[in-house]
Amino acid sequence: MKIPSISIIAILLMSCSVNKQSKVSTKEKNDFVIAFGSCNRTDLPNLLWDDILNTKPDVWVWGGDNVYADTNDMEALRIMYNEQNQNKEYKKLIESTEIVGTWDDHDYGLNDGGVEFEAKAESQQEFLNFMNVSMDSPLRKQEGVYSSKKYNLKEGRINLIILDTRYFRTALTPDNETNKRVKPNEYGVGSVLGEIQWAWLEKELNHSKADFNVIVSSVQFLSNEHGFEAWGNFPHEVDRLENLISSSKAKGVIILSGDRHISEFSQVQLKNMDYPLIDFTSSGLTHAYKGFKGESNPYRVGEVIFTESFGTLEFDFSSRTVDFKIIGDNGVVLQKLEQHYE
């Protein structure tokens, strides 16, 4: 049962600020910096690559919809990936920063698509090519693009856990009663991850020795009332992941998400955890929901950002603190949040 802690909400709200006059400023040396974003059209200008480079990230995480192909034509998909790889500013990021990530429906190949997409195996290979994954990697034979990367630093350890919310995701339930697109499935019906991926994720969290465990999900985990794609359309899967996070006792669990063409922070207090679980949504890189008029999100902290932006996480192991920032063009910090992890 999700019962947000009033005291923690108050603390987080105090640390959240919207300041359109401030430029991104990093410490003299952060222990580790993750930058991430989603929703990137190759036929629109991306004005953020130079700002992303200026944050000096240790890793860039694609959060999905990395290109907009919506096709089962692998040649067309390949051309679009190649176009992105030839982008002059993005090439600078490739040359200086590790690139990892997941996909979402538009680069997967089918709008709102899941397990039923017939070209998913072929699309996976094109995605792995885009991510420059070696031909002898186990990911080439695995069903789905989920993976993990462990960063063992002298200051501490980070486990980056990248989920695939497409390959195994079962059918959604259309909402024919309201103006929303979909509604939650009956409790217990369907899956976001599929049992093979669930077993892998359980092992990742149960055996993790990391100081921070950052989970990448292409769709939002906490926000669940907007009527679009989200984990909330599978409420039993939400409970399953929350219970796993709590029972695993994995340290510093954070969720990163995209998809929505808005950026926001959501948080919830789970049982047996002495810090809030934060779902940091960053979207989109080239186009945002400029006509946003508001929507309910019972877990939101701060405000919704609906201009083009990307996200950063700055880790300080000595204080066990993470600075979360939503950053726009010209390095403007649109909103930030600081969280201490026991």
C-alpha cells in the first residue's frame, strides 16, 4: 500500500526549486554523473547536446523513443539510427561518454506496442547496432534489451539496471468510458516485464552490493492516472516491483523514466525503506507537450516541466547525496531536487 510520508514530502518540496535564471553548475568534481533523456526525433533539431556535454556525464542513458521510426521495415529503421549517429553534436557525446540505454515504442517499431510486435527480434538487433553492442555480446542472443552495468569506483558503487518494457509487455485495456486512452488491467492480468526478465531483475536487486541502484524504465512507474502507458496499467506489477525493492534491501534505489514529453519528479515512501523511492521522468529532447494543461499525479513533487529538457543525477558518496536536475536549453536548471540516502 502506497502511503506518502508527509514529512518527507515537505522536505523534498523545500529542496525542489524552479529557477529559470540559473545555469547548471556542478561541483568541482562529482563522484559520478548520469545524464539521461528520451523522445528524440531525427527530423527535429536537438538543441540540448551541447548542454548535455557541459554537464560532463560519466554515462549517457537513452530512455527510449531514441528515434521515431514506427516501422517493421528494418532498412528504414537502420537509416534513421544512422542519421542520429551522424549528428555532429551527438557524435561529440559518443566520443567522450559511455552510451547505454533502452528503447520505447517508437524505436521498438510499433506505437504502444508490446509482445505482439512481429519484428521485435529484428528490431532488437538494429537497436543493439545503434548502441554499438559487440556482435559476440550475450545481448545478441537474449530476448529483450534489458541489461545492467556496474560501476565500481573508489568512492563507491553504482548498479545501473536497464529494463525492457516492450518485448514482453502484454495487452493494454482501452478506456471506452472516459477520454483517456487506456485504463488499468484487472488486477493480476498481464505483465510489463515477463517472467524471464522478472527473474533477472530479482537477482539483480537481491544480490546487489551497490551503494545506489538506478533502474531505467522507458515508461513512468509511479504516475498512474493520466490514461497513457505506465506501469500503473498493470497494478499488480507495480506492487510486485515495490515489494521487491523493499524486500531486497537494495541500497539507494532510484527509477528513471521517459515517454511522456514532460519532465517531473514523483516519489513514494515504501515499507522498510528509510528514504523515498523517486521516479525521475525526463522527456522530451526534441519536442515537449507544450499544450500541457495539467494532470493528476498523486506522487508528484514540485512542478511539471513541459519544455525540451534532459535529466542529470550527480552522486556524492561521502554525503550519500544525489542531486537531481531537470535541465533545458542553454544549461538552464528548470527544477532540482536533493535527496540524502542513509
